[in-house]
Amino acid sequence: MPVIYIDDQPYEVAAHHNLLHACLGLGFDIPYFCWHPALGSVGACRQCAVKVFRDEHDRRGQIVMSCMTPVRDGLRLTIDDPDVRRFRATIIEWLMVNHPHDCPVCDEGGHCHLQDMTVMTGHNYRRHRFAKRTHRNQDLGPHIHHEMNRCIQCYRCVRFYHDYAGGKDLNVFGAHHHVYFGRHESGALESEFAGNLVEVCPTGVFTDKPARRYYARKWDLQSAPSVCGQCGVGCNVLFNERYGKLVRVDNRYHYEINGYFLCDRGRFGHDFVNGEERIRRPLARESRGASLRETSADDALSRATQAVAGRRVIGIGSPRASLEANFALRELVGADSFYLGLSDAEFKSANLSLALLRELPTASLHEIETADAALVLGEDLLTTAPRMALALRQLARRQPTAESIVACPVPEWNDQAVRELVQQQKGSLFSATPGPTKLDEDAAAVYYGELDEIAGLGLAVAAAVDQPSAETDSLATQIATALRNAKRAVIVSGGNEAVMQAAAAVVRALRRAGRDAALCLTQPEGDTLGLAMLGGRALSEVVRDGAECVIVLENDLFARLPEADATAFLERTKTLIVLDHSITRTTARADVVLPAATIAESTGTFVNYEGRAQRCFSAFAPQPDVRESWRWLDALRSSLFWPTFDDVCRAMAQAVPAFAKAPDAAPSAAFRQIGNKIPRQSPRFSGRTAITAQLNVSEPKPPDDPDSPLAFSMEGSREQPPPALIARYWAPGWNSVQALNKFQQEIGGPLRGGDPGVRLIEPEAKP
Amino acid sequence: MLNAEEKQLIEQAVRHYEHPRAACLEALKIVQERRGWVSDDDVRDVADALAMSPAEVDSLATFYSLIFRRPVGRHVILVCDSVSCWIMGYERIVQHISERLGVGLGETTPDGEFTLLPVVCLGACDRAPAMMIDGDLHGDLTEEVIDQLLVTYRGKKME
């Protein structure tokens, strides 16, 4: 590894990085705007200046942009030199000439990279006395708020939206001092990844529109690490709360899964937590035909306990509930009476996925991005697993560039010229779907057909991998050749059994040919695969069997069963007990409704499409009558067995061998840092003593959290927590999300202490 | 809507390149030559013709100061404000034209005859101060020359 000298001190750094990347990785603070670990360098902002020296005798030096300067052995530089300090302060003064200085009313204030960098450079006195250039803002739809006057022209938005994510409707207009970032005309942003602009923009041009409804600064938010349950990818998120409302959802970095970016469904799809449809009090009805009325938790529980006692009770689980909730239900009703709350098609697909994942290796999103060829069979990924589609797009973008880079060595962070060279050349991404999808434009070849035709194409590819022939005119042969030539290939499928089998056949054929190939199977919901691992009977059997008493866990039977079947089944049921967080057609027919906590208010484990168990922690304590489902179910048993989350999680690990490693997904509630819990609130959390003063002037005791090593408090450990427990990104001088740099082993690499979660499925075939 | 002639010319331009989008600037010039400027509708039509998004076309159109995204007069006057012309007193020239036409830089006369715009260089330093009207270069400008030119162009239909 090359050695560079910073102020005459030697440091070992990785050879393929630029100087900014290397210095930030070493823990030095250099201000920057346009550089982003996932978007590379463009040298647009001129902020990251350092001084380099020819040799140890050179005392004069030369100012260079560190993001555009490759690391080389023996390079000597200084970051803290009066010349560069003055240079950087001047640059930020220029950038701020037209900036409105409207921090007090800006939603970015408090987690603004521009604020941080301004303080870091020491530019603290405004000399500009003239009129400022102003822009008209656009209405960019329900998710993103636009305030163009704050722009400092770093081009990050276009580089992410257009180049990285393939969005066509946001661009840069004008030139020199008249630069405008927005749409051709006002209108909702079309990209599925538009929400990332909020985090990519270093200042307040693009801000989270739903979050603006709840005026709150970052330091006033109570946050906890969690997992998105909107699909089976299992992206890591941070839920942020204030005044009992979920204010915003931020990306939580996970090197192997979501990296720096989320899809909009994950970022903006959790409004149900604050929804009008929430069930906040237990409900019960006196008799069939009477209406549901609010009741006390004790009354609801005693009604439910009576209904359950001495009768045949069946339980219907849910792919959107945590493993622990499903396990608690299975323990209550017995394994024979536990039905997976999946539709017929979902049931078959989930069980087949499990069997295939036990046989063949799978790939994380990071492994998909860095693979050399991919084939998508049957899935419209922008709908079923959007973040995976973004990973495949990176494969398609990177591969032709990477090949050209071999011919003409330039570092990957500085590949602008190579991208000009490859133009619209596509990487080895192939897609076969029933109709056009948004991934098609990134694919080298596209096939449209019925699902059985797609399965047929998959089998033909597998056959062509087995027996390579000279003729290359058929699509199957073309795909097979690309897959065989790849160092690492990924086959993506999901949903339909025949198509999934065909995808597995391609992976098997590639592995027979000695190639490194992985199978990725999408899952529709956050815990679909976990539910299949827990095991249970098919929901269609329940319609046939019927039962006197049915407990439905966080599920709407009308979404899983044909209308007539669901109606007939519920009519035959004498007592229906439903646990859910929001009103559904099933809760409307229930005799007892127990209000369940949402994912943002619960601790639980979810298993993603790879079989990775990940822990989510409650960002805020649920309202008094709202409880996590596993707690309700535990209370329905004759005596309390599991006082805390760790008890239920450990019981599950013992009872179900597949989940033996599930407790390792995150540290247990007993974990302490220097004797302290990890605070969910920042040290600057304001209004603690006054926040409920309209009810009582005495400051209430913060809720206890027996379930996790996190505390509902601003007090606790100030150390950097283990990766599974990171509740916010903050470091001295770094209030914005870019503080993440301080949490990574290497910038853009895994988190310090390893990325959280644990893979539960070991395939027979070793990768 | 693009007319048949414009469509045909754009198709011809596309044939010179590997990717249709490479002909974007050419297509914008084809439209502007015929319509005087490029409207929002024209941007959308060019985008359709080249399989680009309107935002991508507009990004290019707005980058170039000589692709007009707002209506201009029948004659466009480009006055050079670069260093040689500045030394030779371009400010006096601009002031004189402004007085004669009653409009400032970036504006169009109410009768729609002239638009007055600055340009960074016309490559005519030897004849500074210089300006260009409808593609014709005029150097060694004086108040008298300008008055004469304005009369000439006012009577002239756009070709």
C-alpha cells in the first residue's frame, strides 16, 4: 500500500483512491461538496483544496483539488496550511454569495452539510452587499420540496438522479452563474428513487416534503435503527419521531444491502404509522351484529382469553409481522394450528424460495452491483424490489466502463472520460418479463412473453450454458455466452414457481460449468422468507377446516384469499380475534381487536430475501393501549412467559433450529457501553421538561425499554455504538448525514464492527 | 408540431451519428432557423424525435446562449462585449443602439423588429467594436454606421 505524508507524518492508504477519500478515511476533516463516495469526483465545487509538495525540500507547494488527485506513493501534502485555509474560505464565500442564509426557516437546518462546511472553513462574516440572484421554485410532487435559491451548484442531484438512478425528468439548465436544477416544467418527479435527493443535496434545495408538516430539527428527533418492511429486500432505515409522530425516514447505511440509497416506497411509505386508520384502543363487540366499541386492555384481554380457553383455536400469521410475533402466535395455538398468512401463490413461492436458497448461493445487493452479468426472469423489479433494480442498473452502467478502464487505466472515481467513450453501451444485463419495465433501458437485450415462455427461455439458457454452441443468433445463446463469460453472474427471479425453477436451473448449469453464479429471489414483504422458515400450513386449508376461534396476526384475509372464501370462512368462525395496527376489512369483522404496534414502535427480527436476519428497534414507545403483537399474544397465554424481547427471541431460537442464530442479529438488551445504554435522543434534545406540560407540569419519567440496549432518553453512552445500534449519524463538526464517514471502516466500505444482521441460511453449494 | 421539412432535416442529421441524441444540438438549430426561437412545445417535439426526455433536450438548449428559449425579434443584434471591443468602446455602441431602439440588452422592441443581446466574442478584434445582425458581421462601428444599419434592416424581411 502506498504511503502518503500529511504534515510530514506517514500514513498507509489504499492505492485506488483519491486524496480526499483517503484523508477522510484517515479521520482528517477536509470540507467538500460535490464528491460523494457513490457518485465519484467531478471537481465542480473547488472546496476540497489541499497543498501538495514536490518533495520534502519543497516548502512552497501547490494547491490542488484533493478529490481529483490520485493517491501515489510518497505524496506529501498539508491540509492545515494558511494558504489552503484561506483558499477554502474564499471558495465557500463565493458559493454563499447567492445563498439566501435562510437557515432558521430551512428544513435542512441542523443537518445541513453546507452549514457544517461553512463552520469548518471558518467563513463566518458575509461581505456580499449586493442583490442576490433568485429563482422560481417548482412543484416537484408530494415528496420533494424545491427551494432553488439555496443551491451551491455541486451537481450531486443530477449525478444521482440522472446518471446513477436513470431518472430522465430532472436535469440542469442554463450555464455559468445561471444554473438551475429541476424539471423541464413543474410536476411530480418520476423516479422511484427521487427521495434520495433529500440526502444527496448538501443543502436545502431538495427537502423531505412530508417531514415539513412536522417542524423538527435533527437534534430534536428521537431515532432508532430499523428495517424497511415494504418489500423483501430489507433495506436499513432510521425512523425519527417527535411528539409521538413519525417525522421522517432516513437511510441507514448497510454496505451489503442498501448502501447510501433507499427507494421512495421505503422513505415515504411509512405514513400509516401516523395514519387516520390507526387502531389506538382495544375494540370489542358484545355479540355478532353489535358494533365494535372501544374498551380497556384488561377487558379486551379477558374476552380474548375466554374465547381461546378450551376451544380449538387456529392462528393465522403474517409476512409483515416480526418473526417473534409469528412465533408467539405459533406457541399460543400450537404448530398444527398455525397457518402462514400467505395467499396460495405466495405460499408456494415462499416455500420454493426457501428450498432453493438452501441449495444455491444468493447475492447481496452489493454483490449484484459488482457482478459482471445478470439475468432477470419474470420480475418487474421496480415494483417488487426497487432497490434491487437500482443495484442491477449499477451493474449495467459499471460493466462496459470497467472493461474500458482495463484498456486505459483511470481510477473508477474519475471515470467521466471513460463514460463518454462507452456512451450508451449496455452491460451484460438481460431482462425477460411479461411486459415492458423501467429496467429495460439498462438491459442489453429484453424479452417479453407469458410466464411459461419466460420459464422456457430460462431453461433454454440453462441448456445453452451446458452445451455452448457456435451459433449466436438465438437470444438464449447470447445470454448464455454472456453469463459464461462473466466472472460472477446473478440470476434474479421471484413470484412464479416455474420461472423460479428455470432461474435455479440456469444457476445450476453455470455452477456445473465451474462459474460463480448466485440466485436472487425477490420476496413481496418484509418477513415472507422468515415466515416460510418458521413453517406452517397453507391458508387455503383453513377455509376447508374452519375453526371456532381464529386469531389473525397483522393480516387482512381479504388480501390473501378469494373474496368468497374469506367471507364464508369468517362467517363460520364463532370468535375472531385480530391484532393489527390499522383498520382493515378483517378488523371490521373481528369480535376483539387488539391494537398492535407498527414497525416504528416495535422491536423485532425480520428476514430478508437473502435469509439475513435483521433487528428493528422501536423509535418511540407506543401509546399505552398499543402493544407489540408478541406481548398481546404472550398475555393471552395462561401465564406470562416472556417478560422481554430477548426472552421471546431466545425461546424462538431454541424452538426453531432455523432461527438458532437470530438472537445474534443485534446485541441483546443487556448490552452496555461503559455501563450505559445507548440514547435514542441527541444530547441537544430540547423541550424534554416541557414537552407534555399541557397535561402535567411535572416532567414524566421516560418510558423504560426492557427490550433493547437503547434508551428513550438523551442520557447514556456518548461512544460510537455497535453498527446494529446506530440511531443517528453525528460526529463533532459533522451534523449532516455525511457524518456517516466517521462510522465506516473505510469510506464507502463496511461499517466499523461489521455490517449488522446475520445470514440464517447456509446453502449446500458453497459459493 | 415539427413540420415535414424539419422532420426530414432532423432525420438526416441523426444519420451522421451513432446515437440519435448526438444530433440534439443540430435539431435545435434546424428548429430555430425556421421559427426564430425554440418554444417549450418544440423542446418536447425534438425530444420525441430523438428518443430523449424534454429535460435532457432543455438542459442542452438552455446551456447555449444562442439557442433562444424565448421569442426574439425579426432581427437579432449581437453586440460583442469582449476585451478588444471593450477597449474600443462597445459600451458607447450599446448605449447608442439602446437609445435608438428604446430597449436594453436582452430585450425586444415593441414592434418585434429587433432583439439586442450581448455576445462574448465575434472573432473580429481587428474590426472592433463589432456586432452581428442575423449572421452578418459589421465592424468598425460608429453611431452613423449603426443608424444606417438599423434603417437597412428595418426595411429588410427576414430571409
